[in-house]
Amino acid sequence: MQLNRIFSRLAAGLVLLAAVPLAQPAAAQTLKMVAHSDLKVLDPIWTTAFITRNHGYMVYDVLFARDEQMRVQPQMIDKYTLSADRMTYTFTLRDGLEWHDGQPVTAEDCVASIKRWAARDALGQQMMASVGEMKPVDAKTFTIVLKEPFGLVIEALAKPSSNVPFMMPKRVAETDPFKQIDDYTGSGPFIFKKDEWKPGEKVVYVKNTKYKPRPEAPSMLAGGKVVKVDRLEWIAISDPMTAVNALINGEIDLIEAPVPDLFPLLKADKNIAMFGWNALGSQIIMRLNHLHPPFNNQKARQAAMYAIAQEDFLKAQVGDPEIYRVCNAPLVCGSAYEKSYGNLLIKPDFEKARQLLKESGYDGTPVVMMQATDLLSANQLPPVGKQALEKAGFKVDLQALDWQTVVSRRAKKEPPAQGGWNIFYTTTVTVDADNPASNSFASGACDKAWFGWPCDPEMEKLRAAYARETDPAKQKELAMAVQDRIMDQGTYIVIGQYKAFGAYRKERVSGWLAGPVPVMWNVQKK
């Protein structure tokens, strides 16, 4: 088999050389990488799954983006103004912006896109609650007029991770935000090749030759998005060892997030370089479904919290203590709002957990815990969670699924017995979790809240007050109150923090930009 592959490749190369003797081999312009999971859902507004977000950054563009200093910079926007009373924003698009079908990007497209994004995003919902009117002025200009002060308009439009306010054509953006789109036309630096998409096998993107990058140098998610390869293939390899062997053998060029257990093997190969693209780190959480028993009861949620020892989870999932960090601060350790909660989530108290569970009236019905077996950032967490919760008195039905099935199932509000769920695990980049406004997990907006649907009017009052407040000291007071509320109500359970590393063949690949998202513009195939 190996000889056959070698002869086949040799024959193909000879044919190419004979036909076009001076041409560079096509493979030199094709970057092959293994992403952290398989892509099955293509709507980055409908889901917050990181694999779909990464797809979004390939295909779509944004109005604003953050640079490596975390400063907000214009992206699709050429210029904007804010009125003297700070209530009216006027935005003008850059020249030369086109959709992949050749049509110009218009202000109408952007207004429709912002509305669809805001219907699903916690920060977007807060912003729109303060918006009186948003409308196009002409083909390239639109305004946002506030009805009450809201100091985070530009920050909201520059939100760097799930959910990202990606711009889409008006016809696409008018899709019900709670239904998936079926038209994947973007204006971003890559074009999605739907005809070559094979779920479970590969995803293909090609360079958008009509894309007009900004003139500035690339800086994290901002600046010029210059694509330096003709074609990018995400190869689906669910087994971590198989993916690492493919990289070592030169069959692929890059792995987005190899598992830490295999770092020594990668570091031992002189042709492989490790890259800490997400130096800002990510936060891991356990999400509870507030709609159905037992976690519609506050004491049952608290019981789960008292059963948790973060380091057990982090050892299982991340392994290397130099990469992970035990942290029970909902708004992230290392942030301006870091706050410790003693031993809660650090050292379990099973006696307290069992007492709270008894007081909750738990009837012994097994809780459905979803395990995304192919999600390398969270697939080892559920068995640890099952063991901890069972020690507290819960019965746990651990269900092994692929990540995209989890992504689809977690959107279901039906009871667990009818295809719903009780628990799943996920991660978010810390820049999305370090303040009350952008932290989607903290939302208590009932049916508009993030999956799990906490319904907490007091939380929404606190988050809205934070978004309107301009005094940093008062903002911090409100942020601390939000964290207290999260821990008291069991809004979600913090499992800790870790940093993400990728691996690539250093003789082939250069230009990978650091940031909270593994972006592929500026990456060059040598």
C-alpha cells in the first residue's frame, strides 16, 4: 500500500512536470490542517460552536476587530462619527467591498446582519435594548441612534468570539436567527467550497481573489487580511495520535490544537514547531439546563457546584499544570474583575452537596450529560463530571456523541426524555468571558439566554447597569455583584482556564497570527 502511494504520487508529479514544466506544484499553494473538530453546522450566528466561529472568520468579514493590543480597529468600516450627545453613531463602509457573488456590500446588508446577530448574542441583546433606531442612510452609510446611553456600541460590534457579528447579505441576514441559513455567501478573505464539503472528511476553502484587504499590517484579528495560499483544506481526523502522525509524516501542514499529552512527541521532532496562538487563554465551563429538573432548582445547581474539584477536570483534559490554571472566578482569573470564592469548585464538599440535593427534592431521575467525544478541548471532562456528581447523589446518564450533534441537541428545549439534555461542557476564550456584558454564559434573559436558558431578572438588571455605567469603579462593583449572582444561582459552573497551542511543520508554514481565534490569513506555505 505504501509503495503504491509513493508510485502514484511520483507518477502524478511527472505528469504535472511534463505538462507545465515551469509551474509550481499546486500542492505548494494548498495548506492542509486538522481543526479541533469536524464542521457540520455552517451558521455562526445560530451556534456559538468554535469550529463554526472559525469557519465564520474564513468566509465573512466584520465591521470592527481587535488588534494584538486589544484595541478596537475599523475593518469593513472606513470611518465613523459619534454625535456630541453620544447618542448617534454614523458608519461609512470602505470602498470596494464585495460579496462572493460579485454584488456590492451595502449598508442595508450590515443593518440586517447586526439585527440577526443581536437577537442571539447576550451583548447584542443589551445593545439593542438601548437602540431606538438603526437604518441605512445611503448605499454605504448607516446610523445607530440610541434611546438611552449605552457605552459599548463599538465594543459590541468588535466582539471577537462567539457570537461574532459577521456581516452577511441582506437576503441571508433576514433568515430567522433561530433557524440555520442555507446560503453561505460572504465577503471575507476565503470562499467556502460547498461542492467539495464532505462532513467527516474535509472542508475546502479557496482564496477570494477579489477581497480587498485593509492597508495596515495584520495584527491579531485586525489589519490587512492577506491570504497567501490558494486553497485551504480542513482534514477531519478525530483520533489525536493519527493527526500527530500525519503531521510528523508530512501528510498535513498544521494542527490547530493537538492534545497536551502528545506535546512531548511533537517537541521531539525537529521539523515541528509549537505555537501558543491563544496566549490569552480559554475558560472551561459546565453548563446546566435551567428549564428542566433537577437543575431548574437552585439547590440542585448548588449541589453540583459543591461536588466539583476543578483540578480533577483539568488534569484529565489538559494534563500539563504549566498550561492550565485552577480558577473559580466567573469573570476570569487575570482580568480586572478577578474574584476568588474560597474552596468552592476547588475542594469538593460532598456532605454539603448531598444535603443540598436532598433539599432540592431530586427524585433520582438520571441527568443526561452529553459527551462530545471528538471535541479535543472538552472530551475528557464528562467522565470526571459523572463521577463527581454521582458521589454527590446524582444519577448520571453519560451519552457519547460527536460535537456537532451536541451543538444541534443543546439548542433543543424539550425535556431530556424527549431528546433534550441536562449538562454539557464547552470552552470560551477569556476575552469573551472577562466582563458581564460580553459573557454570554452569565445572561439571565430566559428564552433569549444562551443554551441552558437561565431566567434571572436580577442578573439582567445588573448586566444592563454595567453596560450603561461609565465610572470604572462603579463598573467594577457591578461586575463583582454579577459574579456573586452567578455563584449563588449556579448560573454556570467554572471548571478552570487553559492556554491553547497549535503545531505546524516549520519548514513549510510561517505567518500564523496569535489571538483568541486560529485565523488562517497571513499564513504562508513555503
